[in-house]
Amino acid sequence: VGIDIHPGARIGEGLFIDHGTGVVIGETCEIGNNVRVYQGVTLGSLSFPKDERGQIIRGQKRHPTIEDDVIIYSNATILGGGTVIGARSVIGGNVWITRSVPPDTKVVIEEPHLIFKEKH
């Protein structure tokens, strides 16, 4: 397990991958400048688009665009060629995103309701 960056991905200056285990960056992904990515992040595809005969259409953008100065925390999954994460946004850990996020936006999961049970 390591970092899987497709050679077709377009990556700007200053990409920082911290604790990179499990990071996946897809072929048509575009990453801007000064982006920080933490372990377990997937910048992936929803699926290959198909034509009217069900044949896979190649050469289309399938992976997200990450604009400048974005931070993506651990285990976030961002999918789809039309998905754009706007500049200076912060994507919290464990989120699943399949639609665009405007610039200067923070996306987090609501704090879970934890249940603590004593063992008897």
C-alpha cells in the first residue's frame, strides 16, 4: 500500500502529501498549487461513461479538479469529472463528495453520536 498517482494527472506546484499511505489520484485529475492531501484520500472516478450501445467512452474527464490552496484530510473520497473543489476550501476527514464545492468552503461530517457501553 502506498501512493498511486496516475501519470496522466495534472499536478500544480507545491502538492504536499502527508502520511501518504492509501492516496489515489486518478488519470484525469487536476490539482492546483499548494494543495495538501492526507493519508487515505481518493481523487477518483464514478465510472466510465458509456455510449448508446453500452461501449465505454474513453478520453473524457472522469476525475475531480482540486483548485489552489485546498486541504483534504484523511480518508476523504472525492469523485467525478465534473466535481470541482474550490480554492481555499477545507475537506474534512472521512467525507464522500460527488458534487462541486464553492471556494472558501469547509466540508465536514457532523460529529457522530458515540455510545459507550461498559463490559460486564
